[in-house]
Amino acid sequence: MAAETDGTPTPPEVGIEGLSYEDAREQLLGVVGRLETGGASLEESLALWERGEALAKRCEEWLEGARKRLAAAKDRAGQDS
């Protein structure tokens, strides 16, 4: 699993580009939850925010790729008709 057992996100040095959509989304939810609960130092909050932004971007990349694949499949299906 990509997250620590205590629910804190993995450190920023762990490559986000290698995460699956599900792993990135799970980690993003953990980051949001941690930020919402407060109690983190300013430095930690900034690091969490930056990681959250990167995770959100990774999720969007996956979703955009899925949209493109669906559009290509629709185009192929339309050409086969």
C-alpha cells in the first residue's frame, strides 16, 4: 500500500507518476483529511498541499487518458458500422 499504516501520506519523494488512479485518489483523500483535521505545522501543511496538488494532477491525467481511450473506441465503433 502506498500510504503509511497511521494514515499519513507517503513522503513527497515517492514517485507520483507511477501511481495508479486508485492509489493516487486514496492518497489524495488522505491528504485532504489530514489538512481538514488541522494540527499540522505550517511547513507540513504546505508539503501536504503540494503533494495533494500533484496527486490531483495525477488523477486528472488518468481520467483524461480514459476519456481519450473512450473517444477512440467510439470512433472505431462508428467506423465499423
